[in-house]
Amino acid sequence: MDRKKFIAMSSLGLAAIKWPNKSSIINKPIVISTWDSGMAVNEAAWKILSSNGKSIDAVEAGAIYIEDTINCCVGLGGYPDRDGIVTLDACIMDEKSNCGSVAGLEQIQHPISVARKVMENTPHIMLVGNGALQFALENGFKKEDGKLSSDADNAYKKWLEKSDYQPEINIENKKNHGPFAPAFFDDGTPNHDTMGLVAMDVHGDLSGAVTTSGMAFKVHGRVGDSPIIGAGLFVDNEIGAATSSGVGEEVIRICGTHTVVEYMRQGYSPEMACKKAVERIVNRDTQKASGIQVGFLAMNKKGEFGAYAIQKGFVYSVKTNNENKIYTSKYIL
Ligand code: ASP
């Protein structure tokens, strides 16, 4: 290829990429989180952000808040696996790419805080199962009784009536569901609602946290995307941060949140970066994607945010000095 042609083609390529507008104002502090349950989570995080605290403390506080509430899909009140055991996954990541994670953790109220201890007190990133429990106990966490919440107990009993093997994740737009994961609850109760949040503090530093009991009625030992750095959460303090909710297996397959951040690095807006990651899932197996939900949520270094999902119904919550609201994500199918 001659030089002129090469230069012409390269500049065309560059023109195709949407570079961020350098003049736009940094929106900080800011916290964004998955689902409408994120509104209360954001409030918990905001207490720290609004008093000039660090984003890592804010995201931990937000996750702790939801771990303390009865919610289908987070904390010890969440739905169990197919053996009736609640197993918790969580991870946390700060502006220096320090990160910690736990998976398959049982009987501990605050998996997010155990993940933070893994980050701060060990040379490792991820601890699982009994090892994670042992570590938690050694670090002063209390072992809870392991009883199901009454919501979870009811849902589990209902599930046992059919005990479908395949772990299912509902999509909010039920009319549109495909063969792989029909909406689970007849009354429309969601069986997923993983809490993922990312925040930027007044110093401009980004952090993120994710906490979940994972896919309801999963196989014992199954781990989804949520505690996996680069799948359920990724933070790059130079570029931005992203989190996800939905069928974890599909997120892991494309290293979802790392992919979103890399798209932002290329100059895409948070919403477009999320869209491009969702497209990868949909393009890989459109039939499968038609029956499941995955949503990505991202923020860039300027405090711009956006989301995209496979299906209708993914919502997220945003809190800044100027707004405190629930946004509806765009979707592909
Ligand atoms: N991503 C979670 C998982 O696969 C489920 C969810 O978003 O609720 O475990």
C-alpha cells in the first residue's frame, strides 16, 4: 500500500472512533450502581463521597448496605443454590488496581469486607470456599447460622417443586424470552439483582465493588462473573470502570468489564463501550442471547456514565451533586 493511501485510511479509521470531548466538565463525586436497588446503595456510598472520602470506602459502604438488606440476590438473605446453601461472591478494586475477591463464601454477613481484607492483607486476589471462610474467621468475621431468610426459603421450596436443573436467570421483558432461560417466577419476581457499583471521589479516583449470592439455584460450587476481576468488575483509574449483571457465564466468556474499559480506552463513550461488549455476546450466539439478560454499566474518568443490555429491563441508579435517579438502559434485542 502506498504511503498516501495508508495515511488516508488511518485517518478514516481515527475519524470512526468517537474521542471524548476534552472540554467536558468532570462530574465528581459520583456513584452509579446496578438496578433500582442501587438508589439506597448510592445513598450509603454518598455519605462517604460527599464528605470528601475515598471511593474505595464508598463502594464498600454501598455493598455493605445491600448485604444487610433482604434481597433475592445479595447477601445471606439471598436465594440459595440447588442444595439449599447460600454461597456469596464479592470483589472490590481501587484506583491503583489493588483488588480482592471471594467466591463461594458461606455464612459470612459481609463478603465485600472479606474481599477488601484479601486485597489489603494478603499477596493474593481471590479466595474461595472453605479457604475464604477460614480467612474470614481468622480476620475477625463472625460465622452466621446459615439459615435461609423467609423470602429465600419460600422461593427455594417453590423451586424444589420442579427443581429444574438448569440455573435460570430471568429477563425482565418476559415476552421476549428464548429457549435457554425462560423467565423463572410466574409472579415476575426477579431471580437476579447482583449489586455492582462504581464511584469516583472528589480526588478523581475510581473504585468499584460487586456483591451477590449469584444465580439463584445454581449448582453448588458454581461461580459467576461477579467476583472475577475483568468479568464482573474492572477499574482502570486512567480510563474508567465497569460492572455487570446478568448471566455470568456469558460475561466471563468475553471478559466483559475489561472489554468495556478497553473500548472506553479506544475513545468510546461509556454507553457505546457497553453496547459493543453486549454486541459481542449477542453476535456469538444470538439464539442463546435472545433468552438471557446481561447488562453492563460503566463510567469514564470524566464522570460520564452509560449502560447497555441484551434485553429490555436493565436499570441503574446514579447519584451526583445534581441528580439522584434511576436510568433505563438501552438494549439490543
Ligand atoms: N451475574 C450474576 C451471576 O452470574 C447474577 C446476577 O447478575 O444477578 O452470578
